[in-house]
Amino acid sequence: MERAHRTGAFNLFIKTFEGKLPFVLNEPMSRHTTFKVGGPAKLFVKCDTAKQAIAALVFANMCNIPVLMLGNGSNILVADSGFDGIVVKLAGNDLTREGEKITCSAAVKLPYLSRQAYKFGLSGLEFAEGIPGSVGGAVYMNAGAFGESIGDVLYSALCYDKSIKIGSDEQDIKNAFSHIENTKLSDLCKVLTNEELHFSYRNSRVKEEGLFVIEASFILKPSNPQNIEQNMKDYSNRRRSTQPVDMPSGGSFFKRPKDNFAGALIENAGLKGYSVGGAKVSEKHAGFIVNTGNATAYDIYNLANEVSDRVYELFAVRLEPEVELVGF
Ligand SMILES: Cc1cc2nc3c(=O)[nH]c(=O)nc-3n(C[C@H](O)[C@H](O)[C@H](O)COP(=O)(O)OP(=O)(O)OC[C@H]3O[C@@H](n4cnc5c(N)ncnc54)[C@H](O)[C@@H]3O)c2cc1C
């Protein structure tokens, strides 16, 4: 019944959006994740505009099928069996500056944003230079490094909230889409301030409530470009000397446990270099699980579970994944 419902919904999507939205069927997620693993997404929509993304999100909501808003795929592990739903990916590099404020699309990559801020002589995003995620993914999980995080510099975010009713369930899907086409983006979404986004360690209201970030604004501090550049270089050197940045991974696999470090616990459990299939606990940083070349998503998943269980047996600390698991 469930499968038949989804097949019907996918067919309706194809019929409704053929030639209108840029989508492909059965797109391998291994092409879109930094782990370089993951089976096919039933429908993969690469959106050039926010309204295209909203159309796909609204469709998924109206037809009650799973949807994944994808950023740069640097914090997700997608199962080998793939994702039986709609993946929505925003594309583009839109970024504007007004004084000390930078506003950009959720699709913008953090390293690009960080470099642009440096070029404008604005400080506050140096820490983000080596984080290979998108702005949307960074707001979702309040990405951070070296004691700083997105929530420290974010001013506001334009979010689509699926609880905002576009048309009604009784209306047919076509009416909903002409409504989207004819309505201003700002009326389809809401602006949430920093305070309203409830940032905490690797968490935000976006994550708690399943909101979709469309755009974000940051307030930064004018500073000497040479100092900004020096900070960026220092961070980059620290990262390169301590993390396996040249290998496919999802960054730190586990959240930092209270009063402890996941990497240290894993190392003390003697698990540095431990592997399952093609997945390995990095020799350089035990908090990272790397794909040595031919890992499956299940190798990574099983290794993470073994590591978590072993650490729990030895130290009674339960490691929770920071990486989002999709399709497991
Ligand atoms: C080598 C390496 C180093 C890393 N270093 C760090 C680090 O120092 N600090 C750190 O915090 N992280 C780090 N990460 C992890 C990762 O880069 C960040 O978590 C990043 O913020 C994830 O963004 P993304 O766009 O890749 O998200 P994705 O992996 O694409 O998605 C992650 C989650 O965010 C959601 N999401 C994505 N876009 C949106 C959107 N527009 N609206 C709503 N939800 C959205 C997705 O649905 C998913 O649930 C590292 C990863 C790697 C591979």
C-alpha cells in the first residue's frame, strides 16, 4: 500500500514537473556526499531558484512522501539502498554585501562565504573556511570549529516552514503551484532571527522543526584583511595537520560527549585504524571515519556502531552520531 502510494506520487511528480523542474530519477547519492557512498535517490531535484525548491518541498508535503533537503552532503550517510523519496538540492552562489551584513543563498558553500567575507575585510567567518558544507547545512546543525559557530555570526535566516499552508489539501496540486509562482518569496517563507533559531551545540530550530533554509544573513566585524587571512591560514594548517582532509569522510562522525572528546575515547579504546570492510577509523584523527576507497554505507554504519558499543563497554559513555543517517 505504502509502496503503491509512493509510486503513484512519483508518477504524479514526473507528470506535473516534466520540463518545469530540473530533476532526474534514481540519482546515485554517492555523487553528492563527501563519504562518496549512498544508493539512488528516487527523485533528485537540482533547483536553480528558491521557488523551484519550494515547489518540490510543497509537492512532497502534499503527497506525504519523504523529502531530504540536501546541502553539500558533507554531514550525511545515505544507505546503500538509497532514499525512496525526493532529494531537493539548491544550487547557486548568490551573495550580496551591505555594509557589515552579508546575505547569501543557503546553497553557498562555507569556504566561499568565508573567502568573500575576507575579501570584504569582514571578520567572523574565518573558522568556516575549512568546513565543506553549505550555508543551509551549517545553519541546520550550527556548524562550528575552533570555539566558534554559525550561531555566533548569523543575523537571520529566511526559512520555508512546511506548516505554512500554501493553498489547502483540498486544492489540486496545480493550484498550489500557480500560487507559488505568483507569490513573493518573502510571503512564502518567514524570516527567523538569530534568537528565534535557538542555536545550541550542533543544533538549531531548523533541525528541531524540520524547516528549510533558503537564505541567510550574517553580521560581521570590519577588520584588517591581513589579520583575517592569517587567522584563516592558522585554522587551515591546524585542520590539515590533525584531520584526514584528503580522504572521503563526513567530518567528525560523533557528537562531542559531555566533558569529553569522541576522538580521545575512541583512541583510548584502541580503535584508531580499526576497520570494517572499506571503512576505517582514521589514523590521523580517531573521531573521523574514512572511506578508504571501496567502503559501502553499511561498512561505515557498522563500524560506527561497533565503535560506539566498544566505547560504551569501556567508558560507559554513549557516542551519538553527528552525521545524519538517511535510509537506515
Ligand atoms: C572534512 C570535513 C570536515 C568537517 N569539519 C567540520 C567542522 O569543523 N565543524 C562542523 O560543524 N562540521 C564539520 N564537518 C561536517 C559538515 O561539513 C557540516 O556539518 C556542514 O554544516 C554540513 O553542511 P552540508 O551542506 O554538507 O549538509 P548536508 O550534509 O547536505 O546535510 C546535513 C543536514 O542538513 C540538512 N540541510 C542541508 N541543507 C539544508 C537547508 N538548506 N535547510 C534545512 N536543512 C538543510 C540536511 O537535510 C541534513 O539533515 C566536516 C565535514 C567534513 C567532510
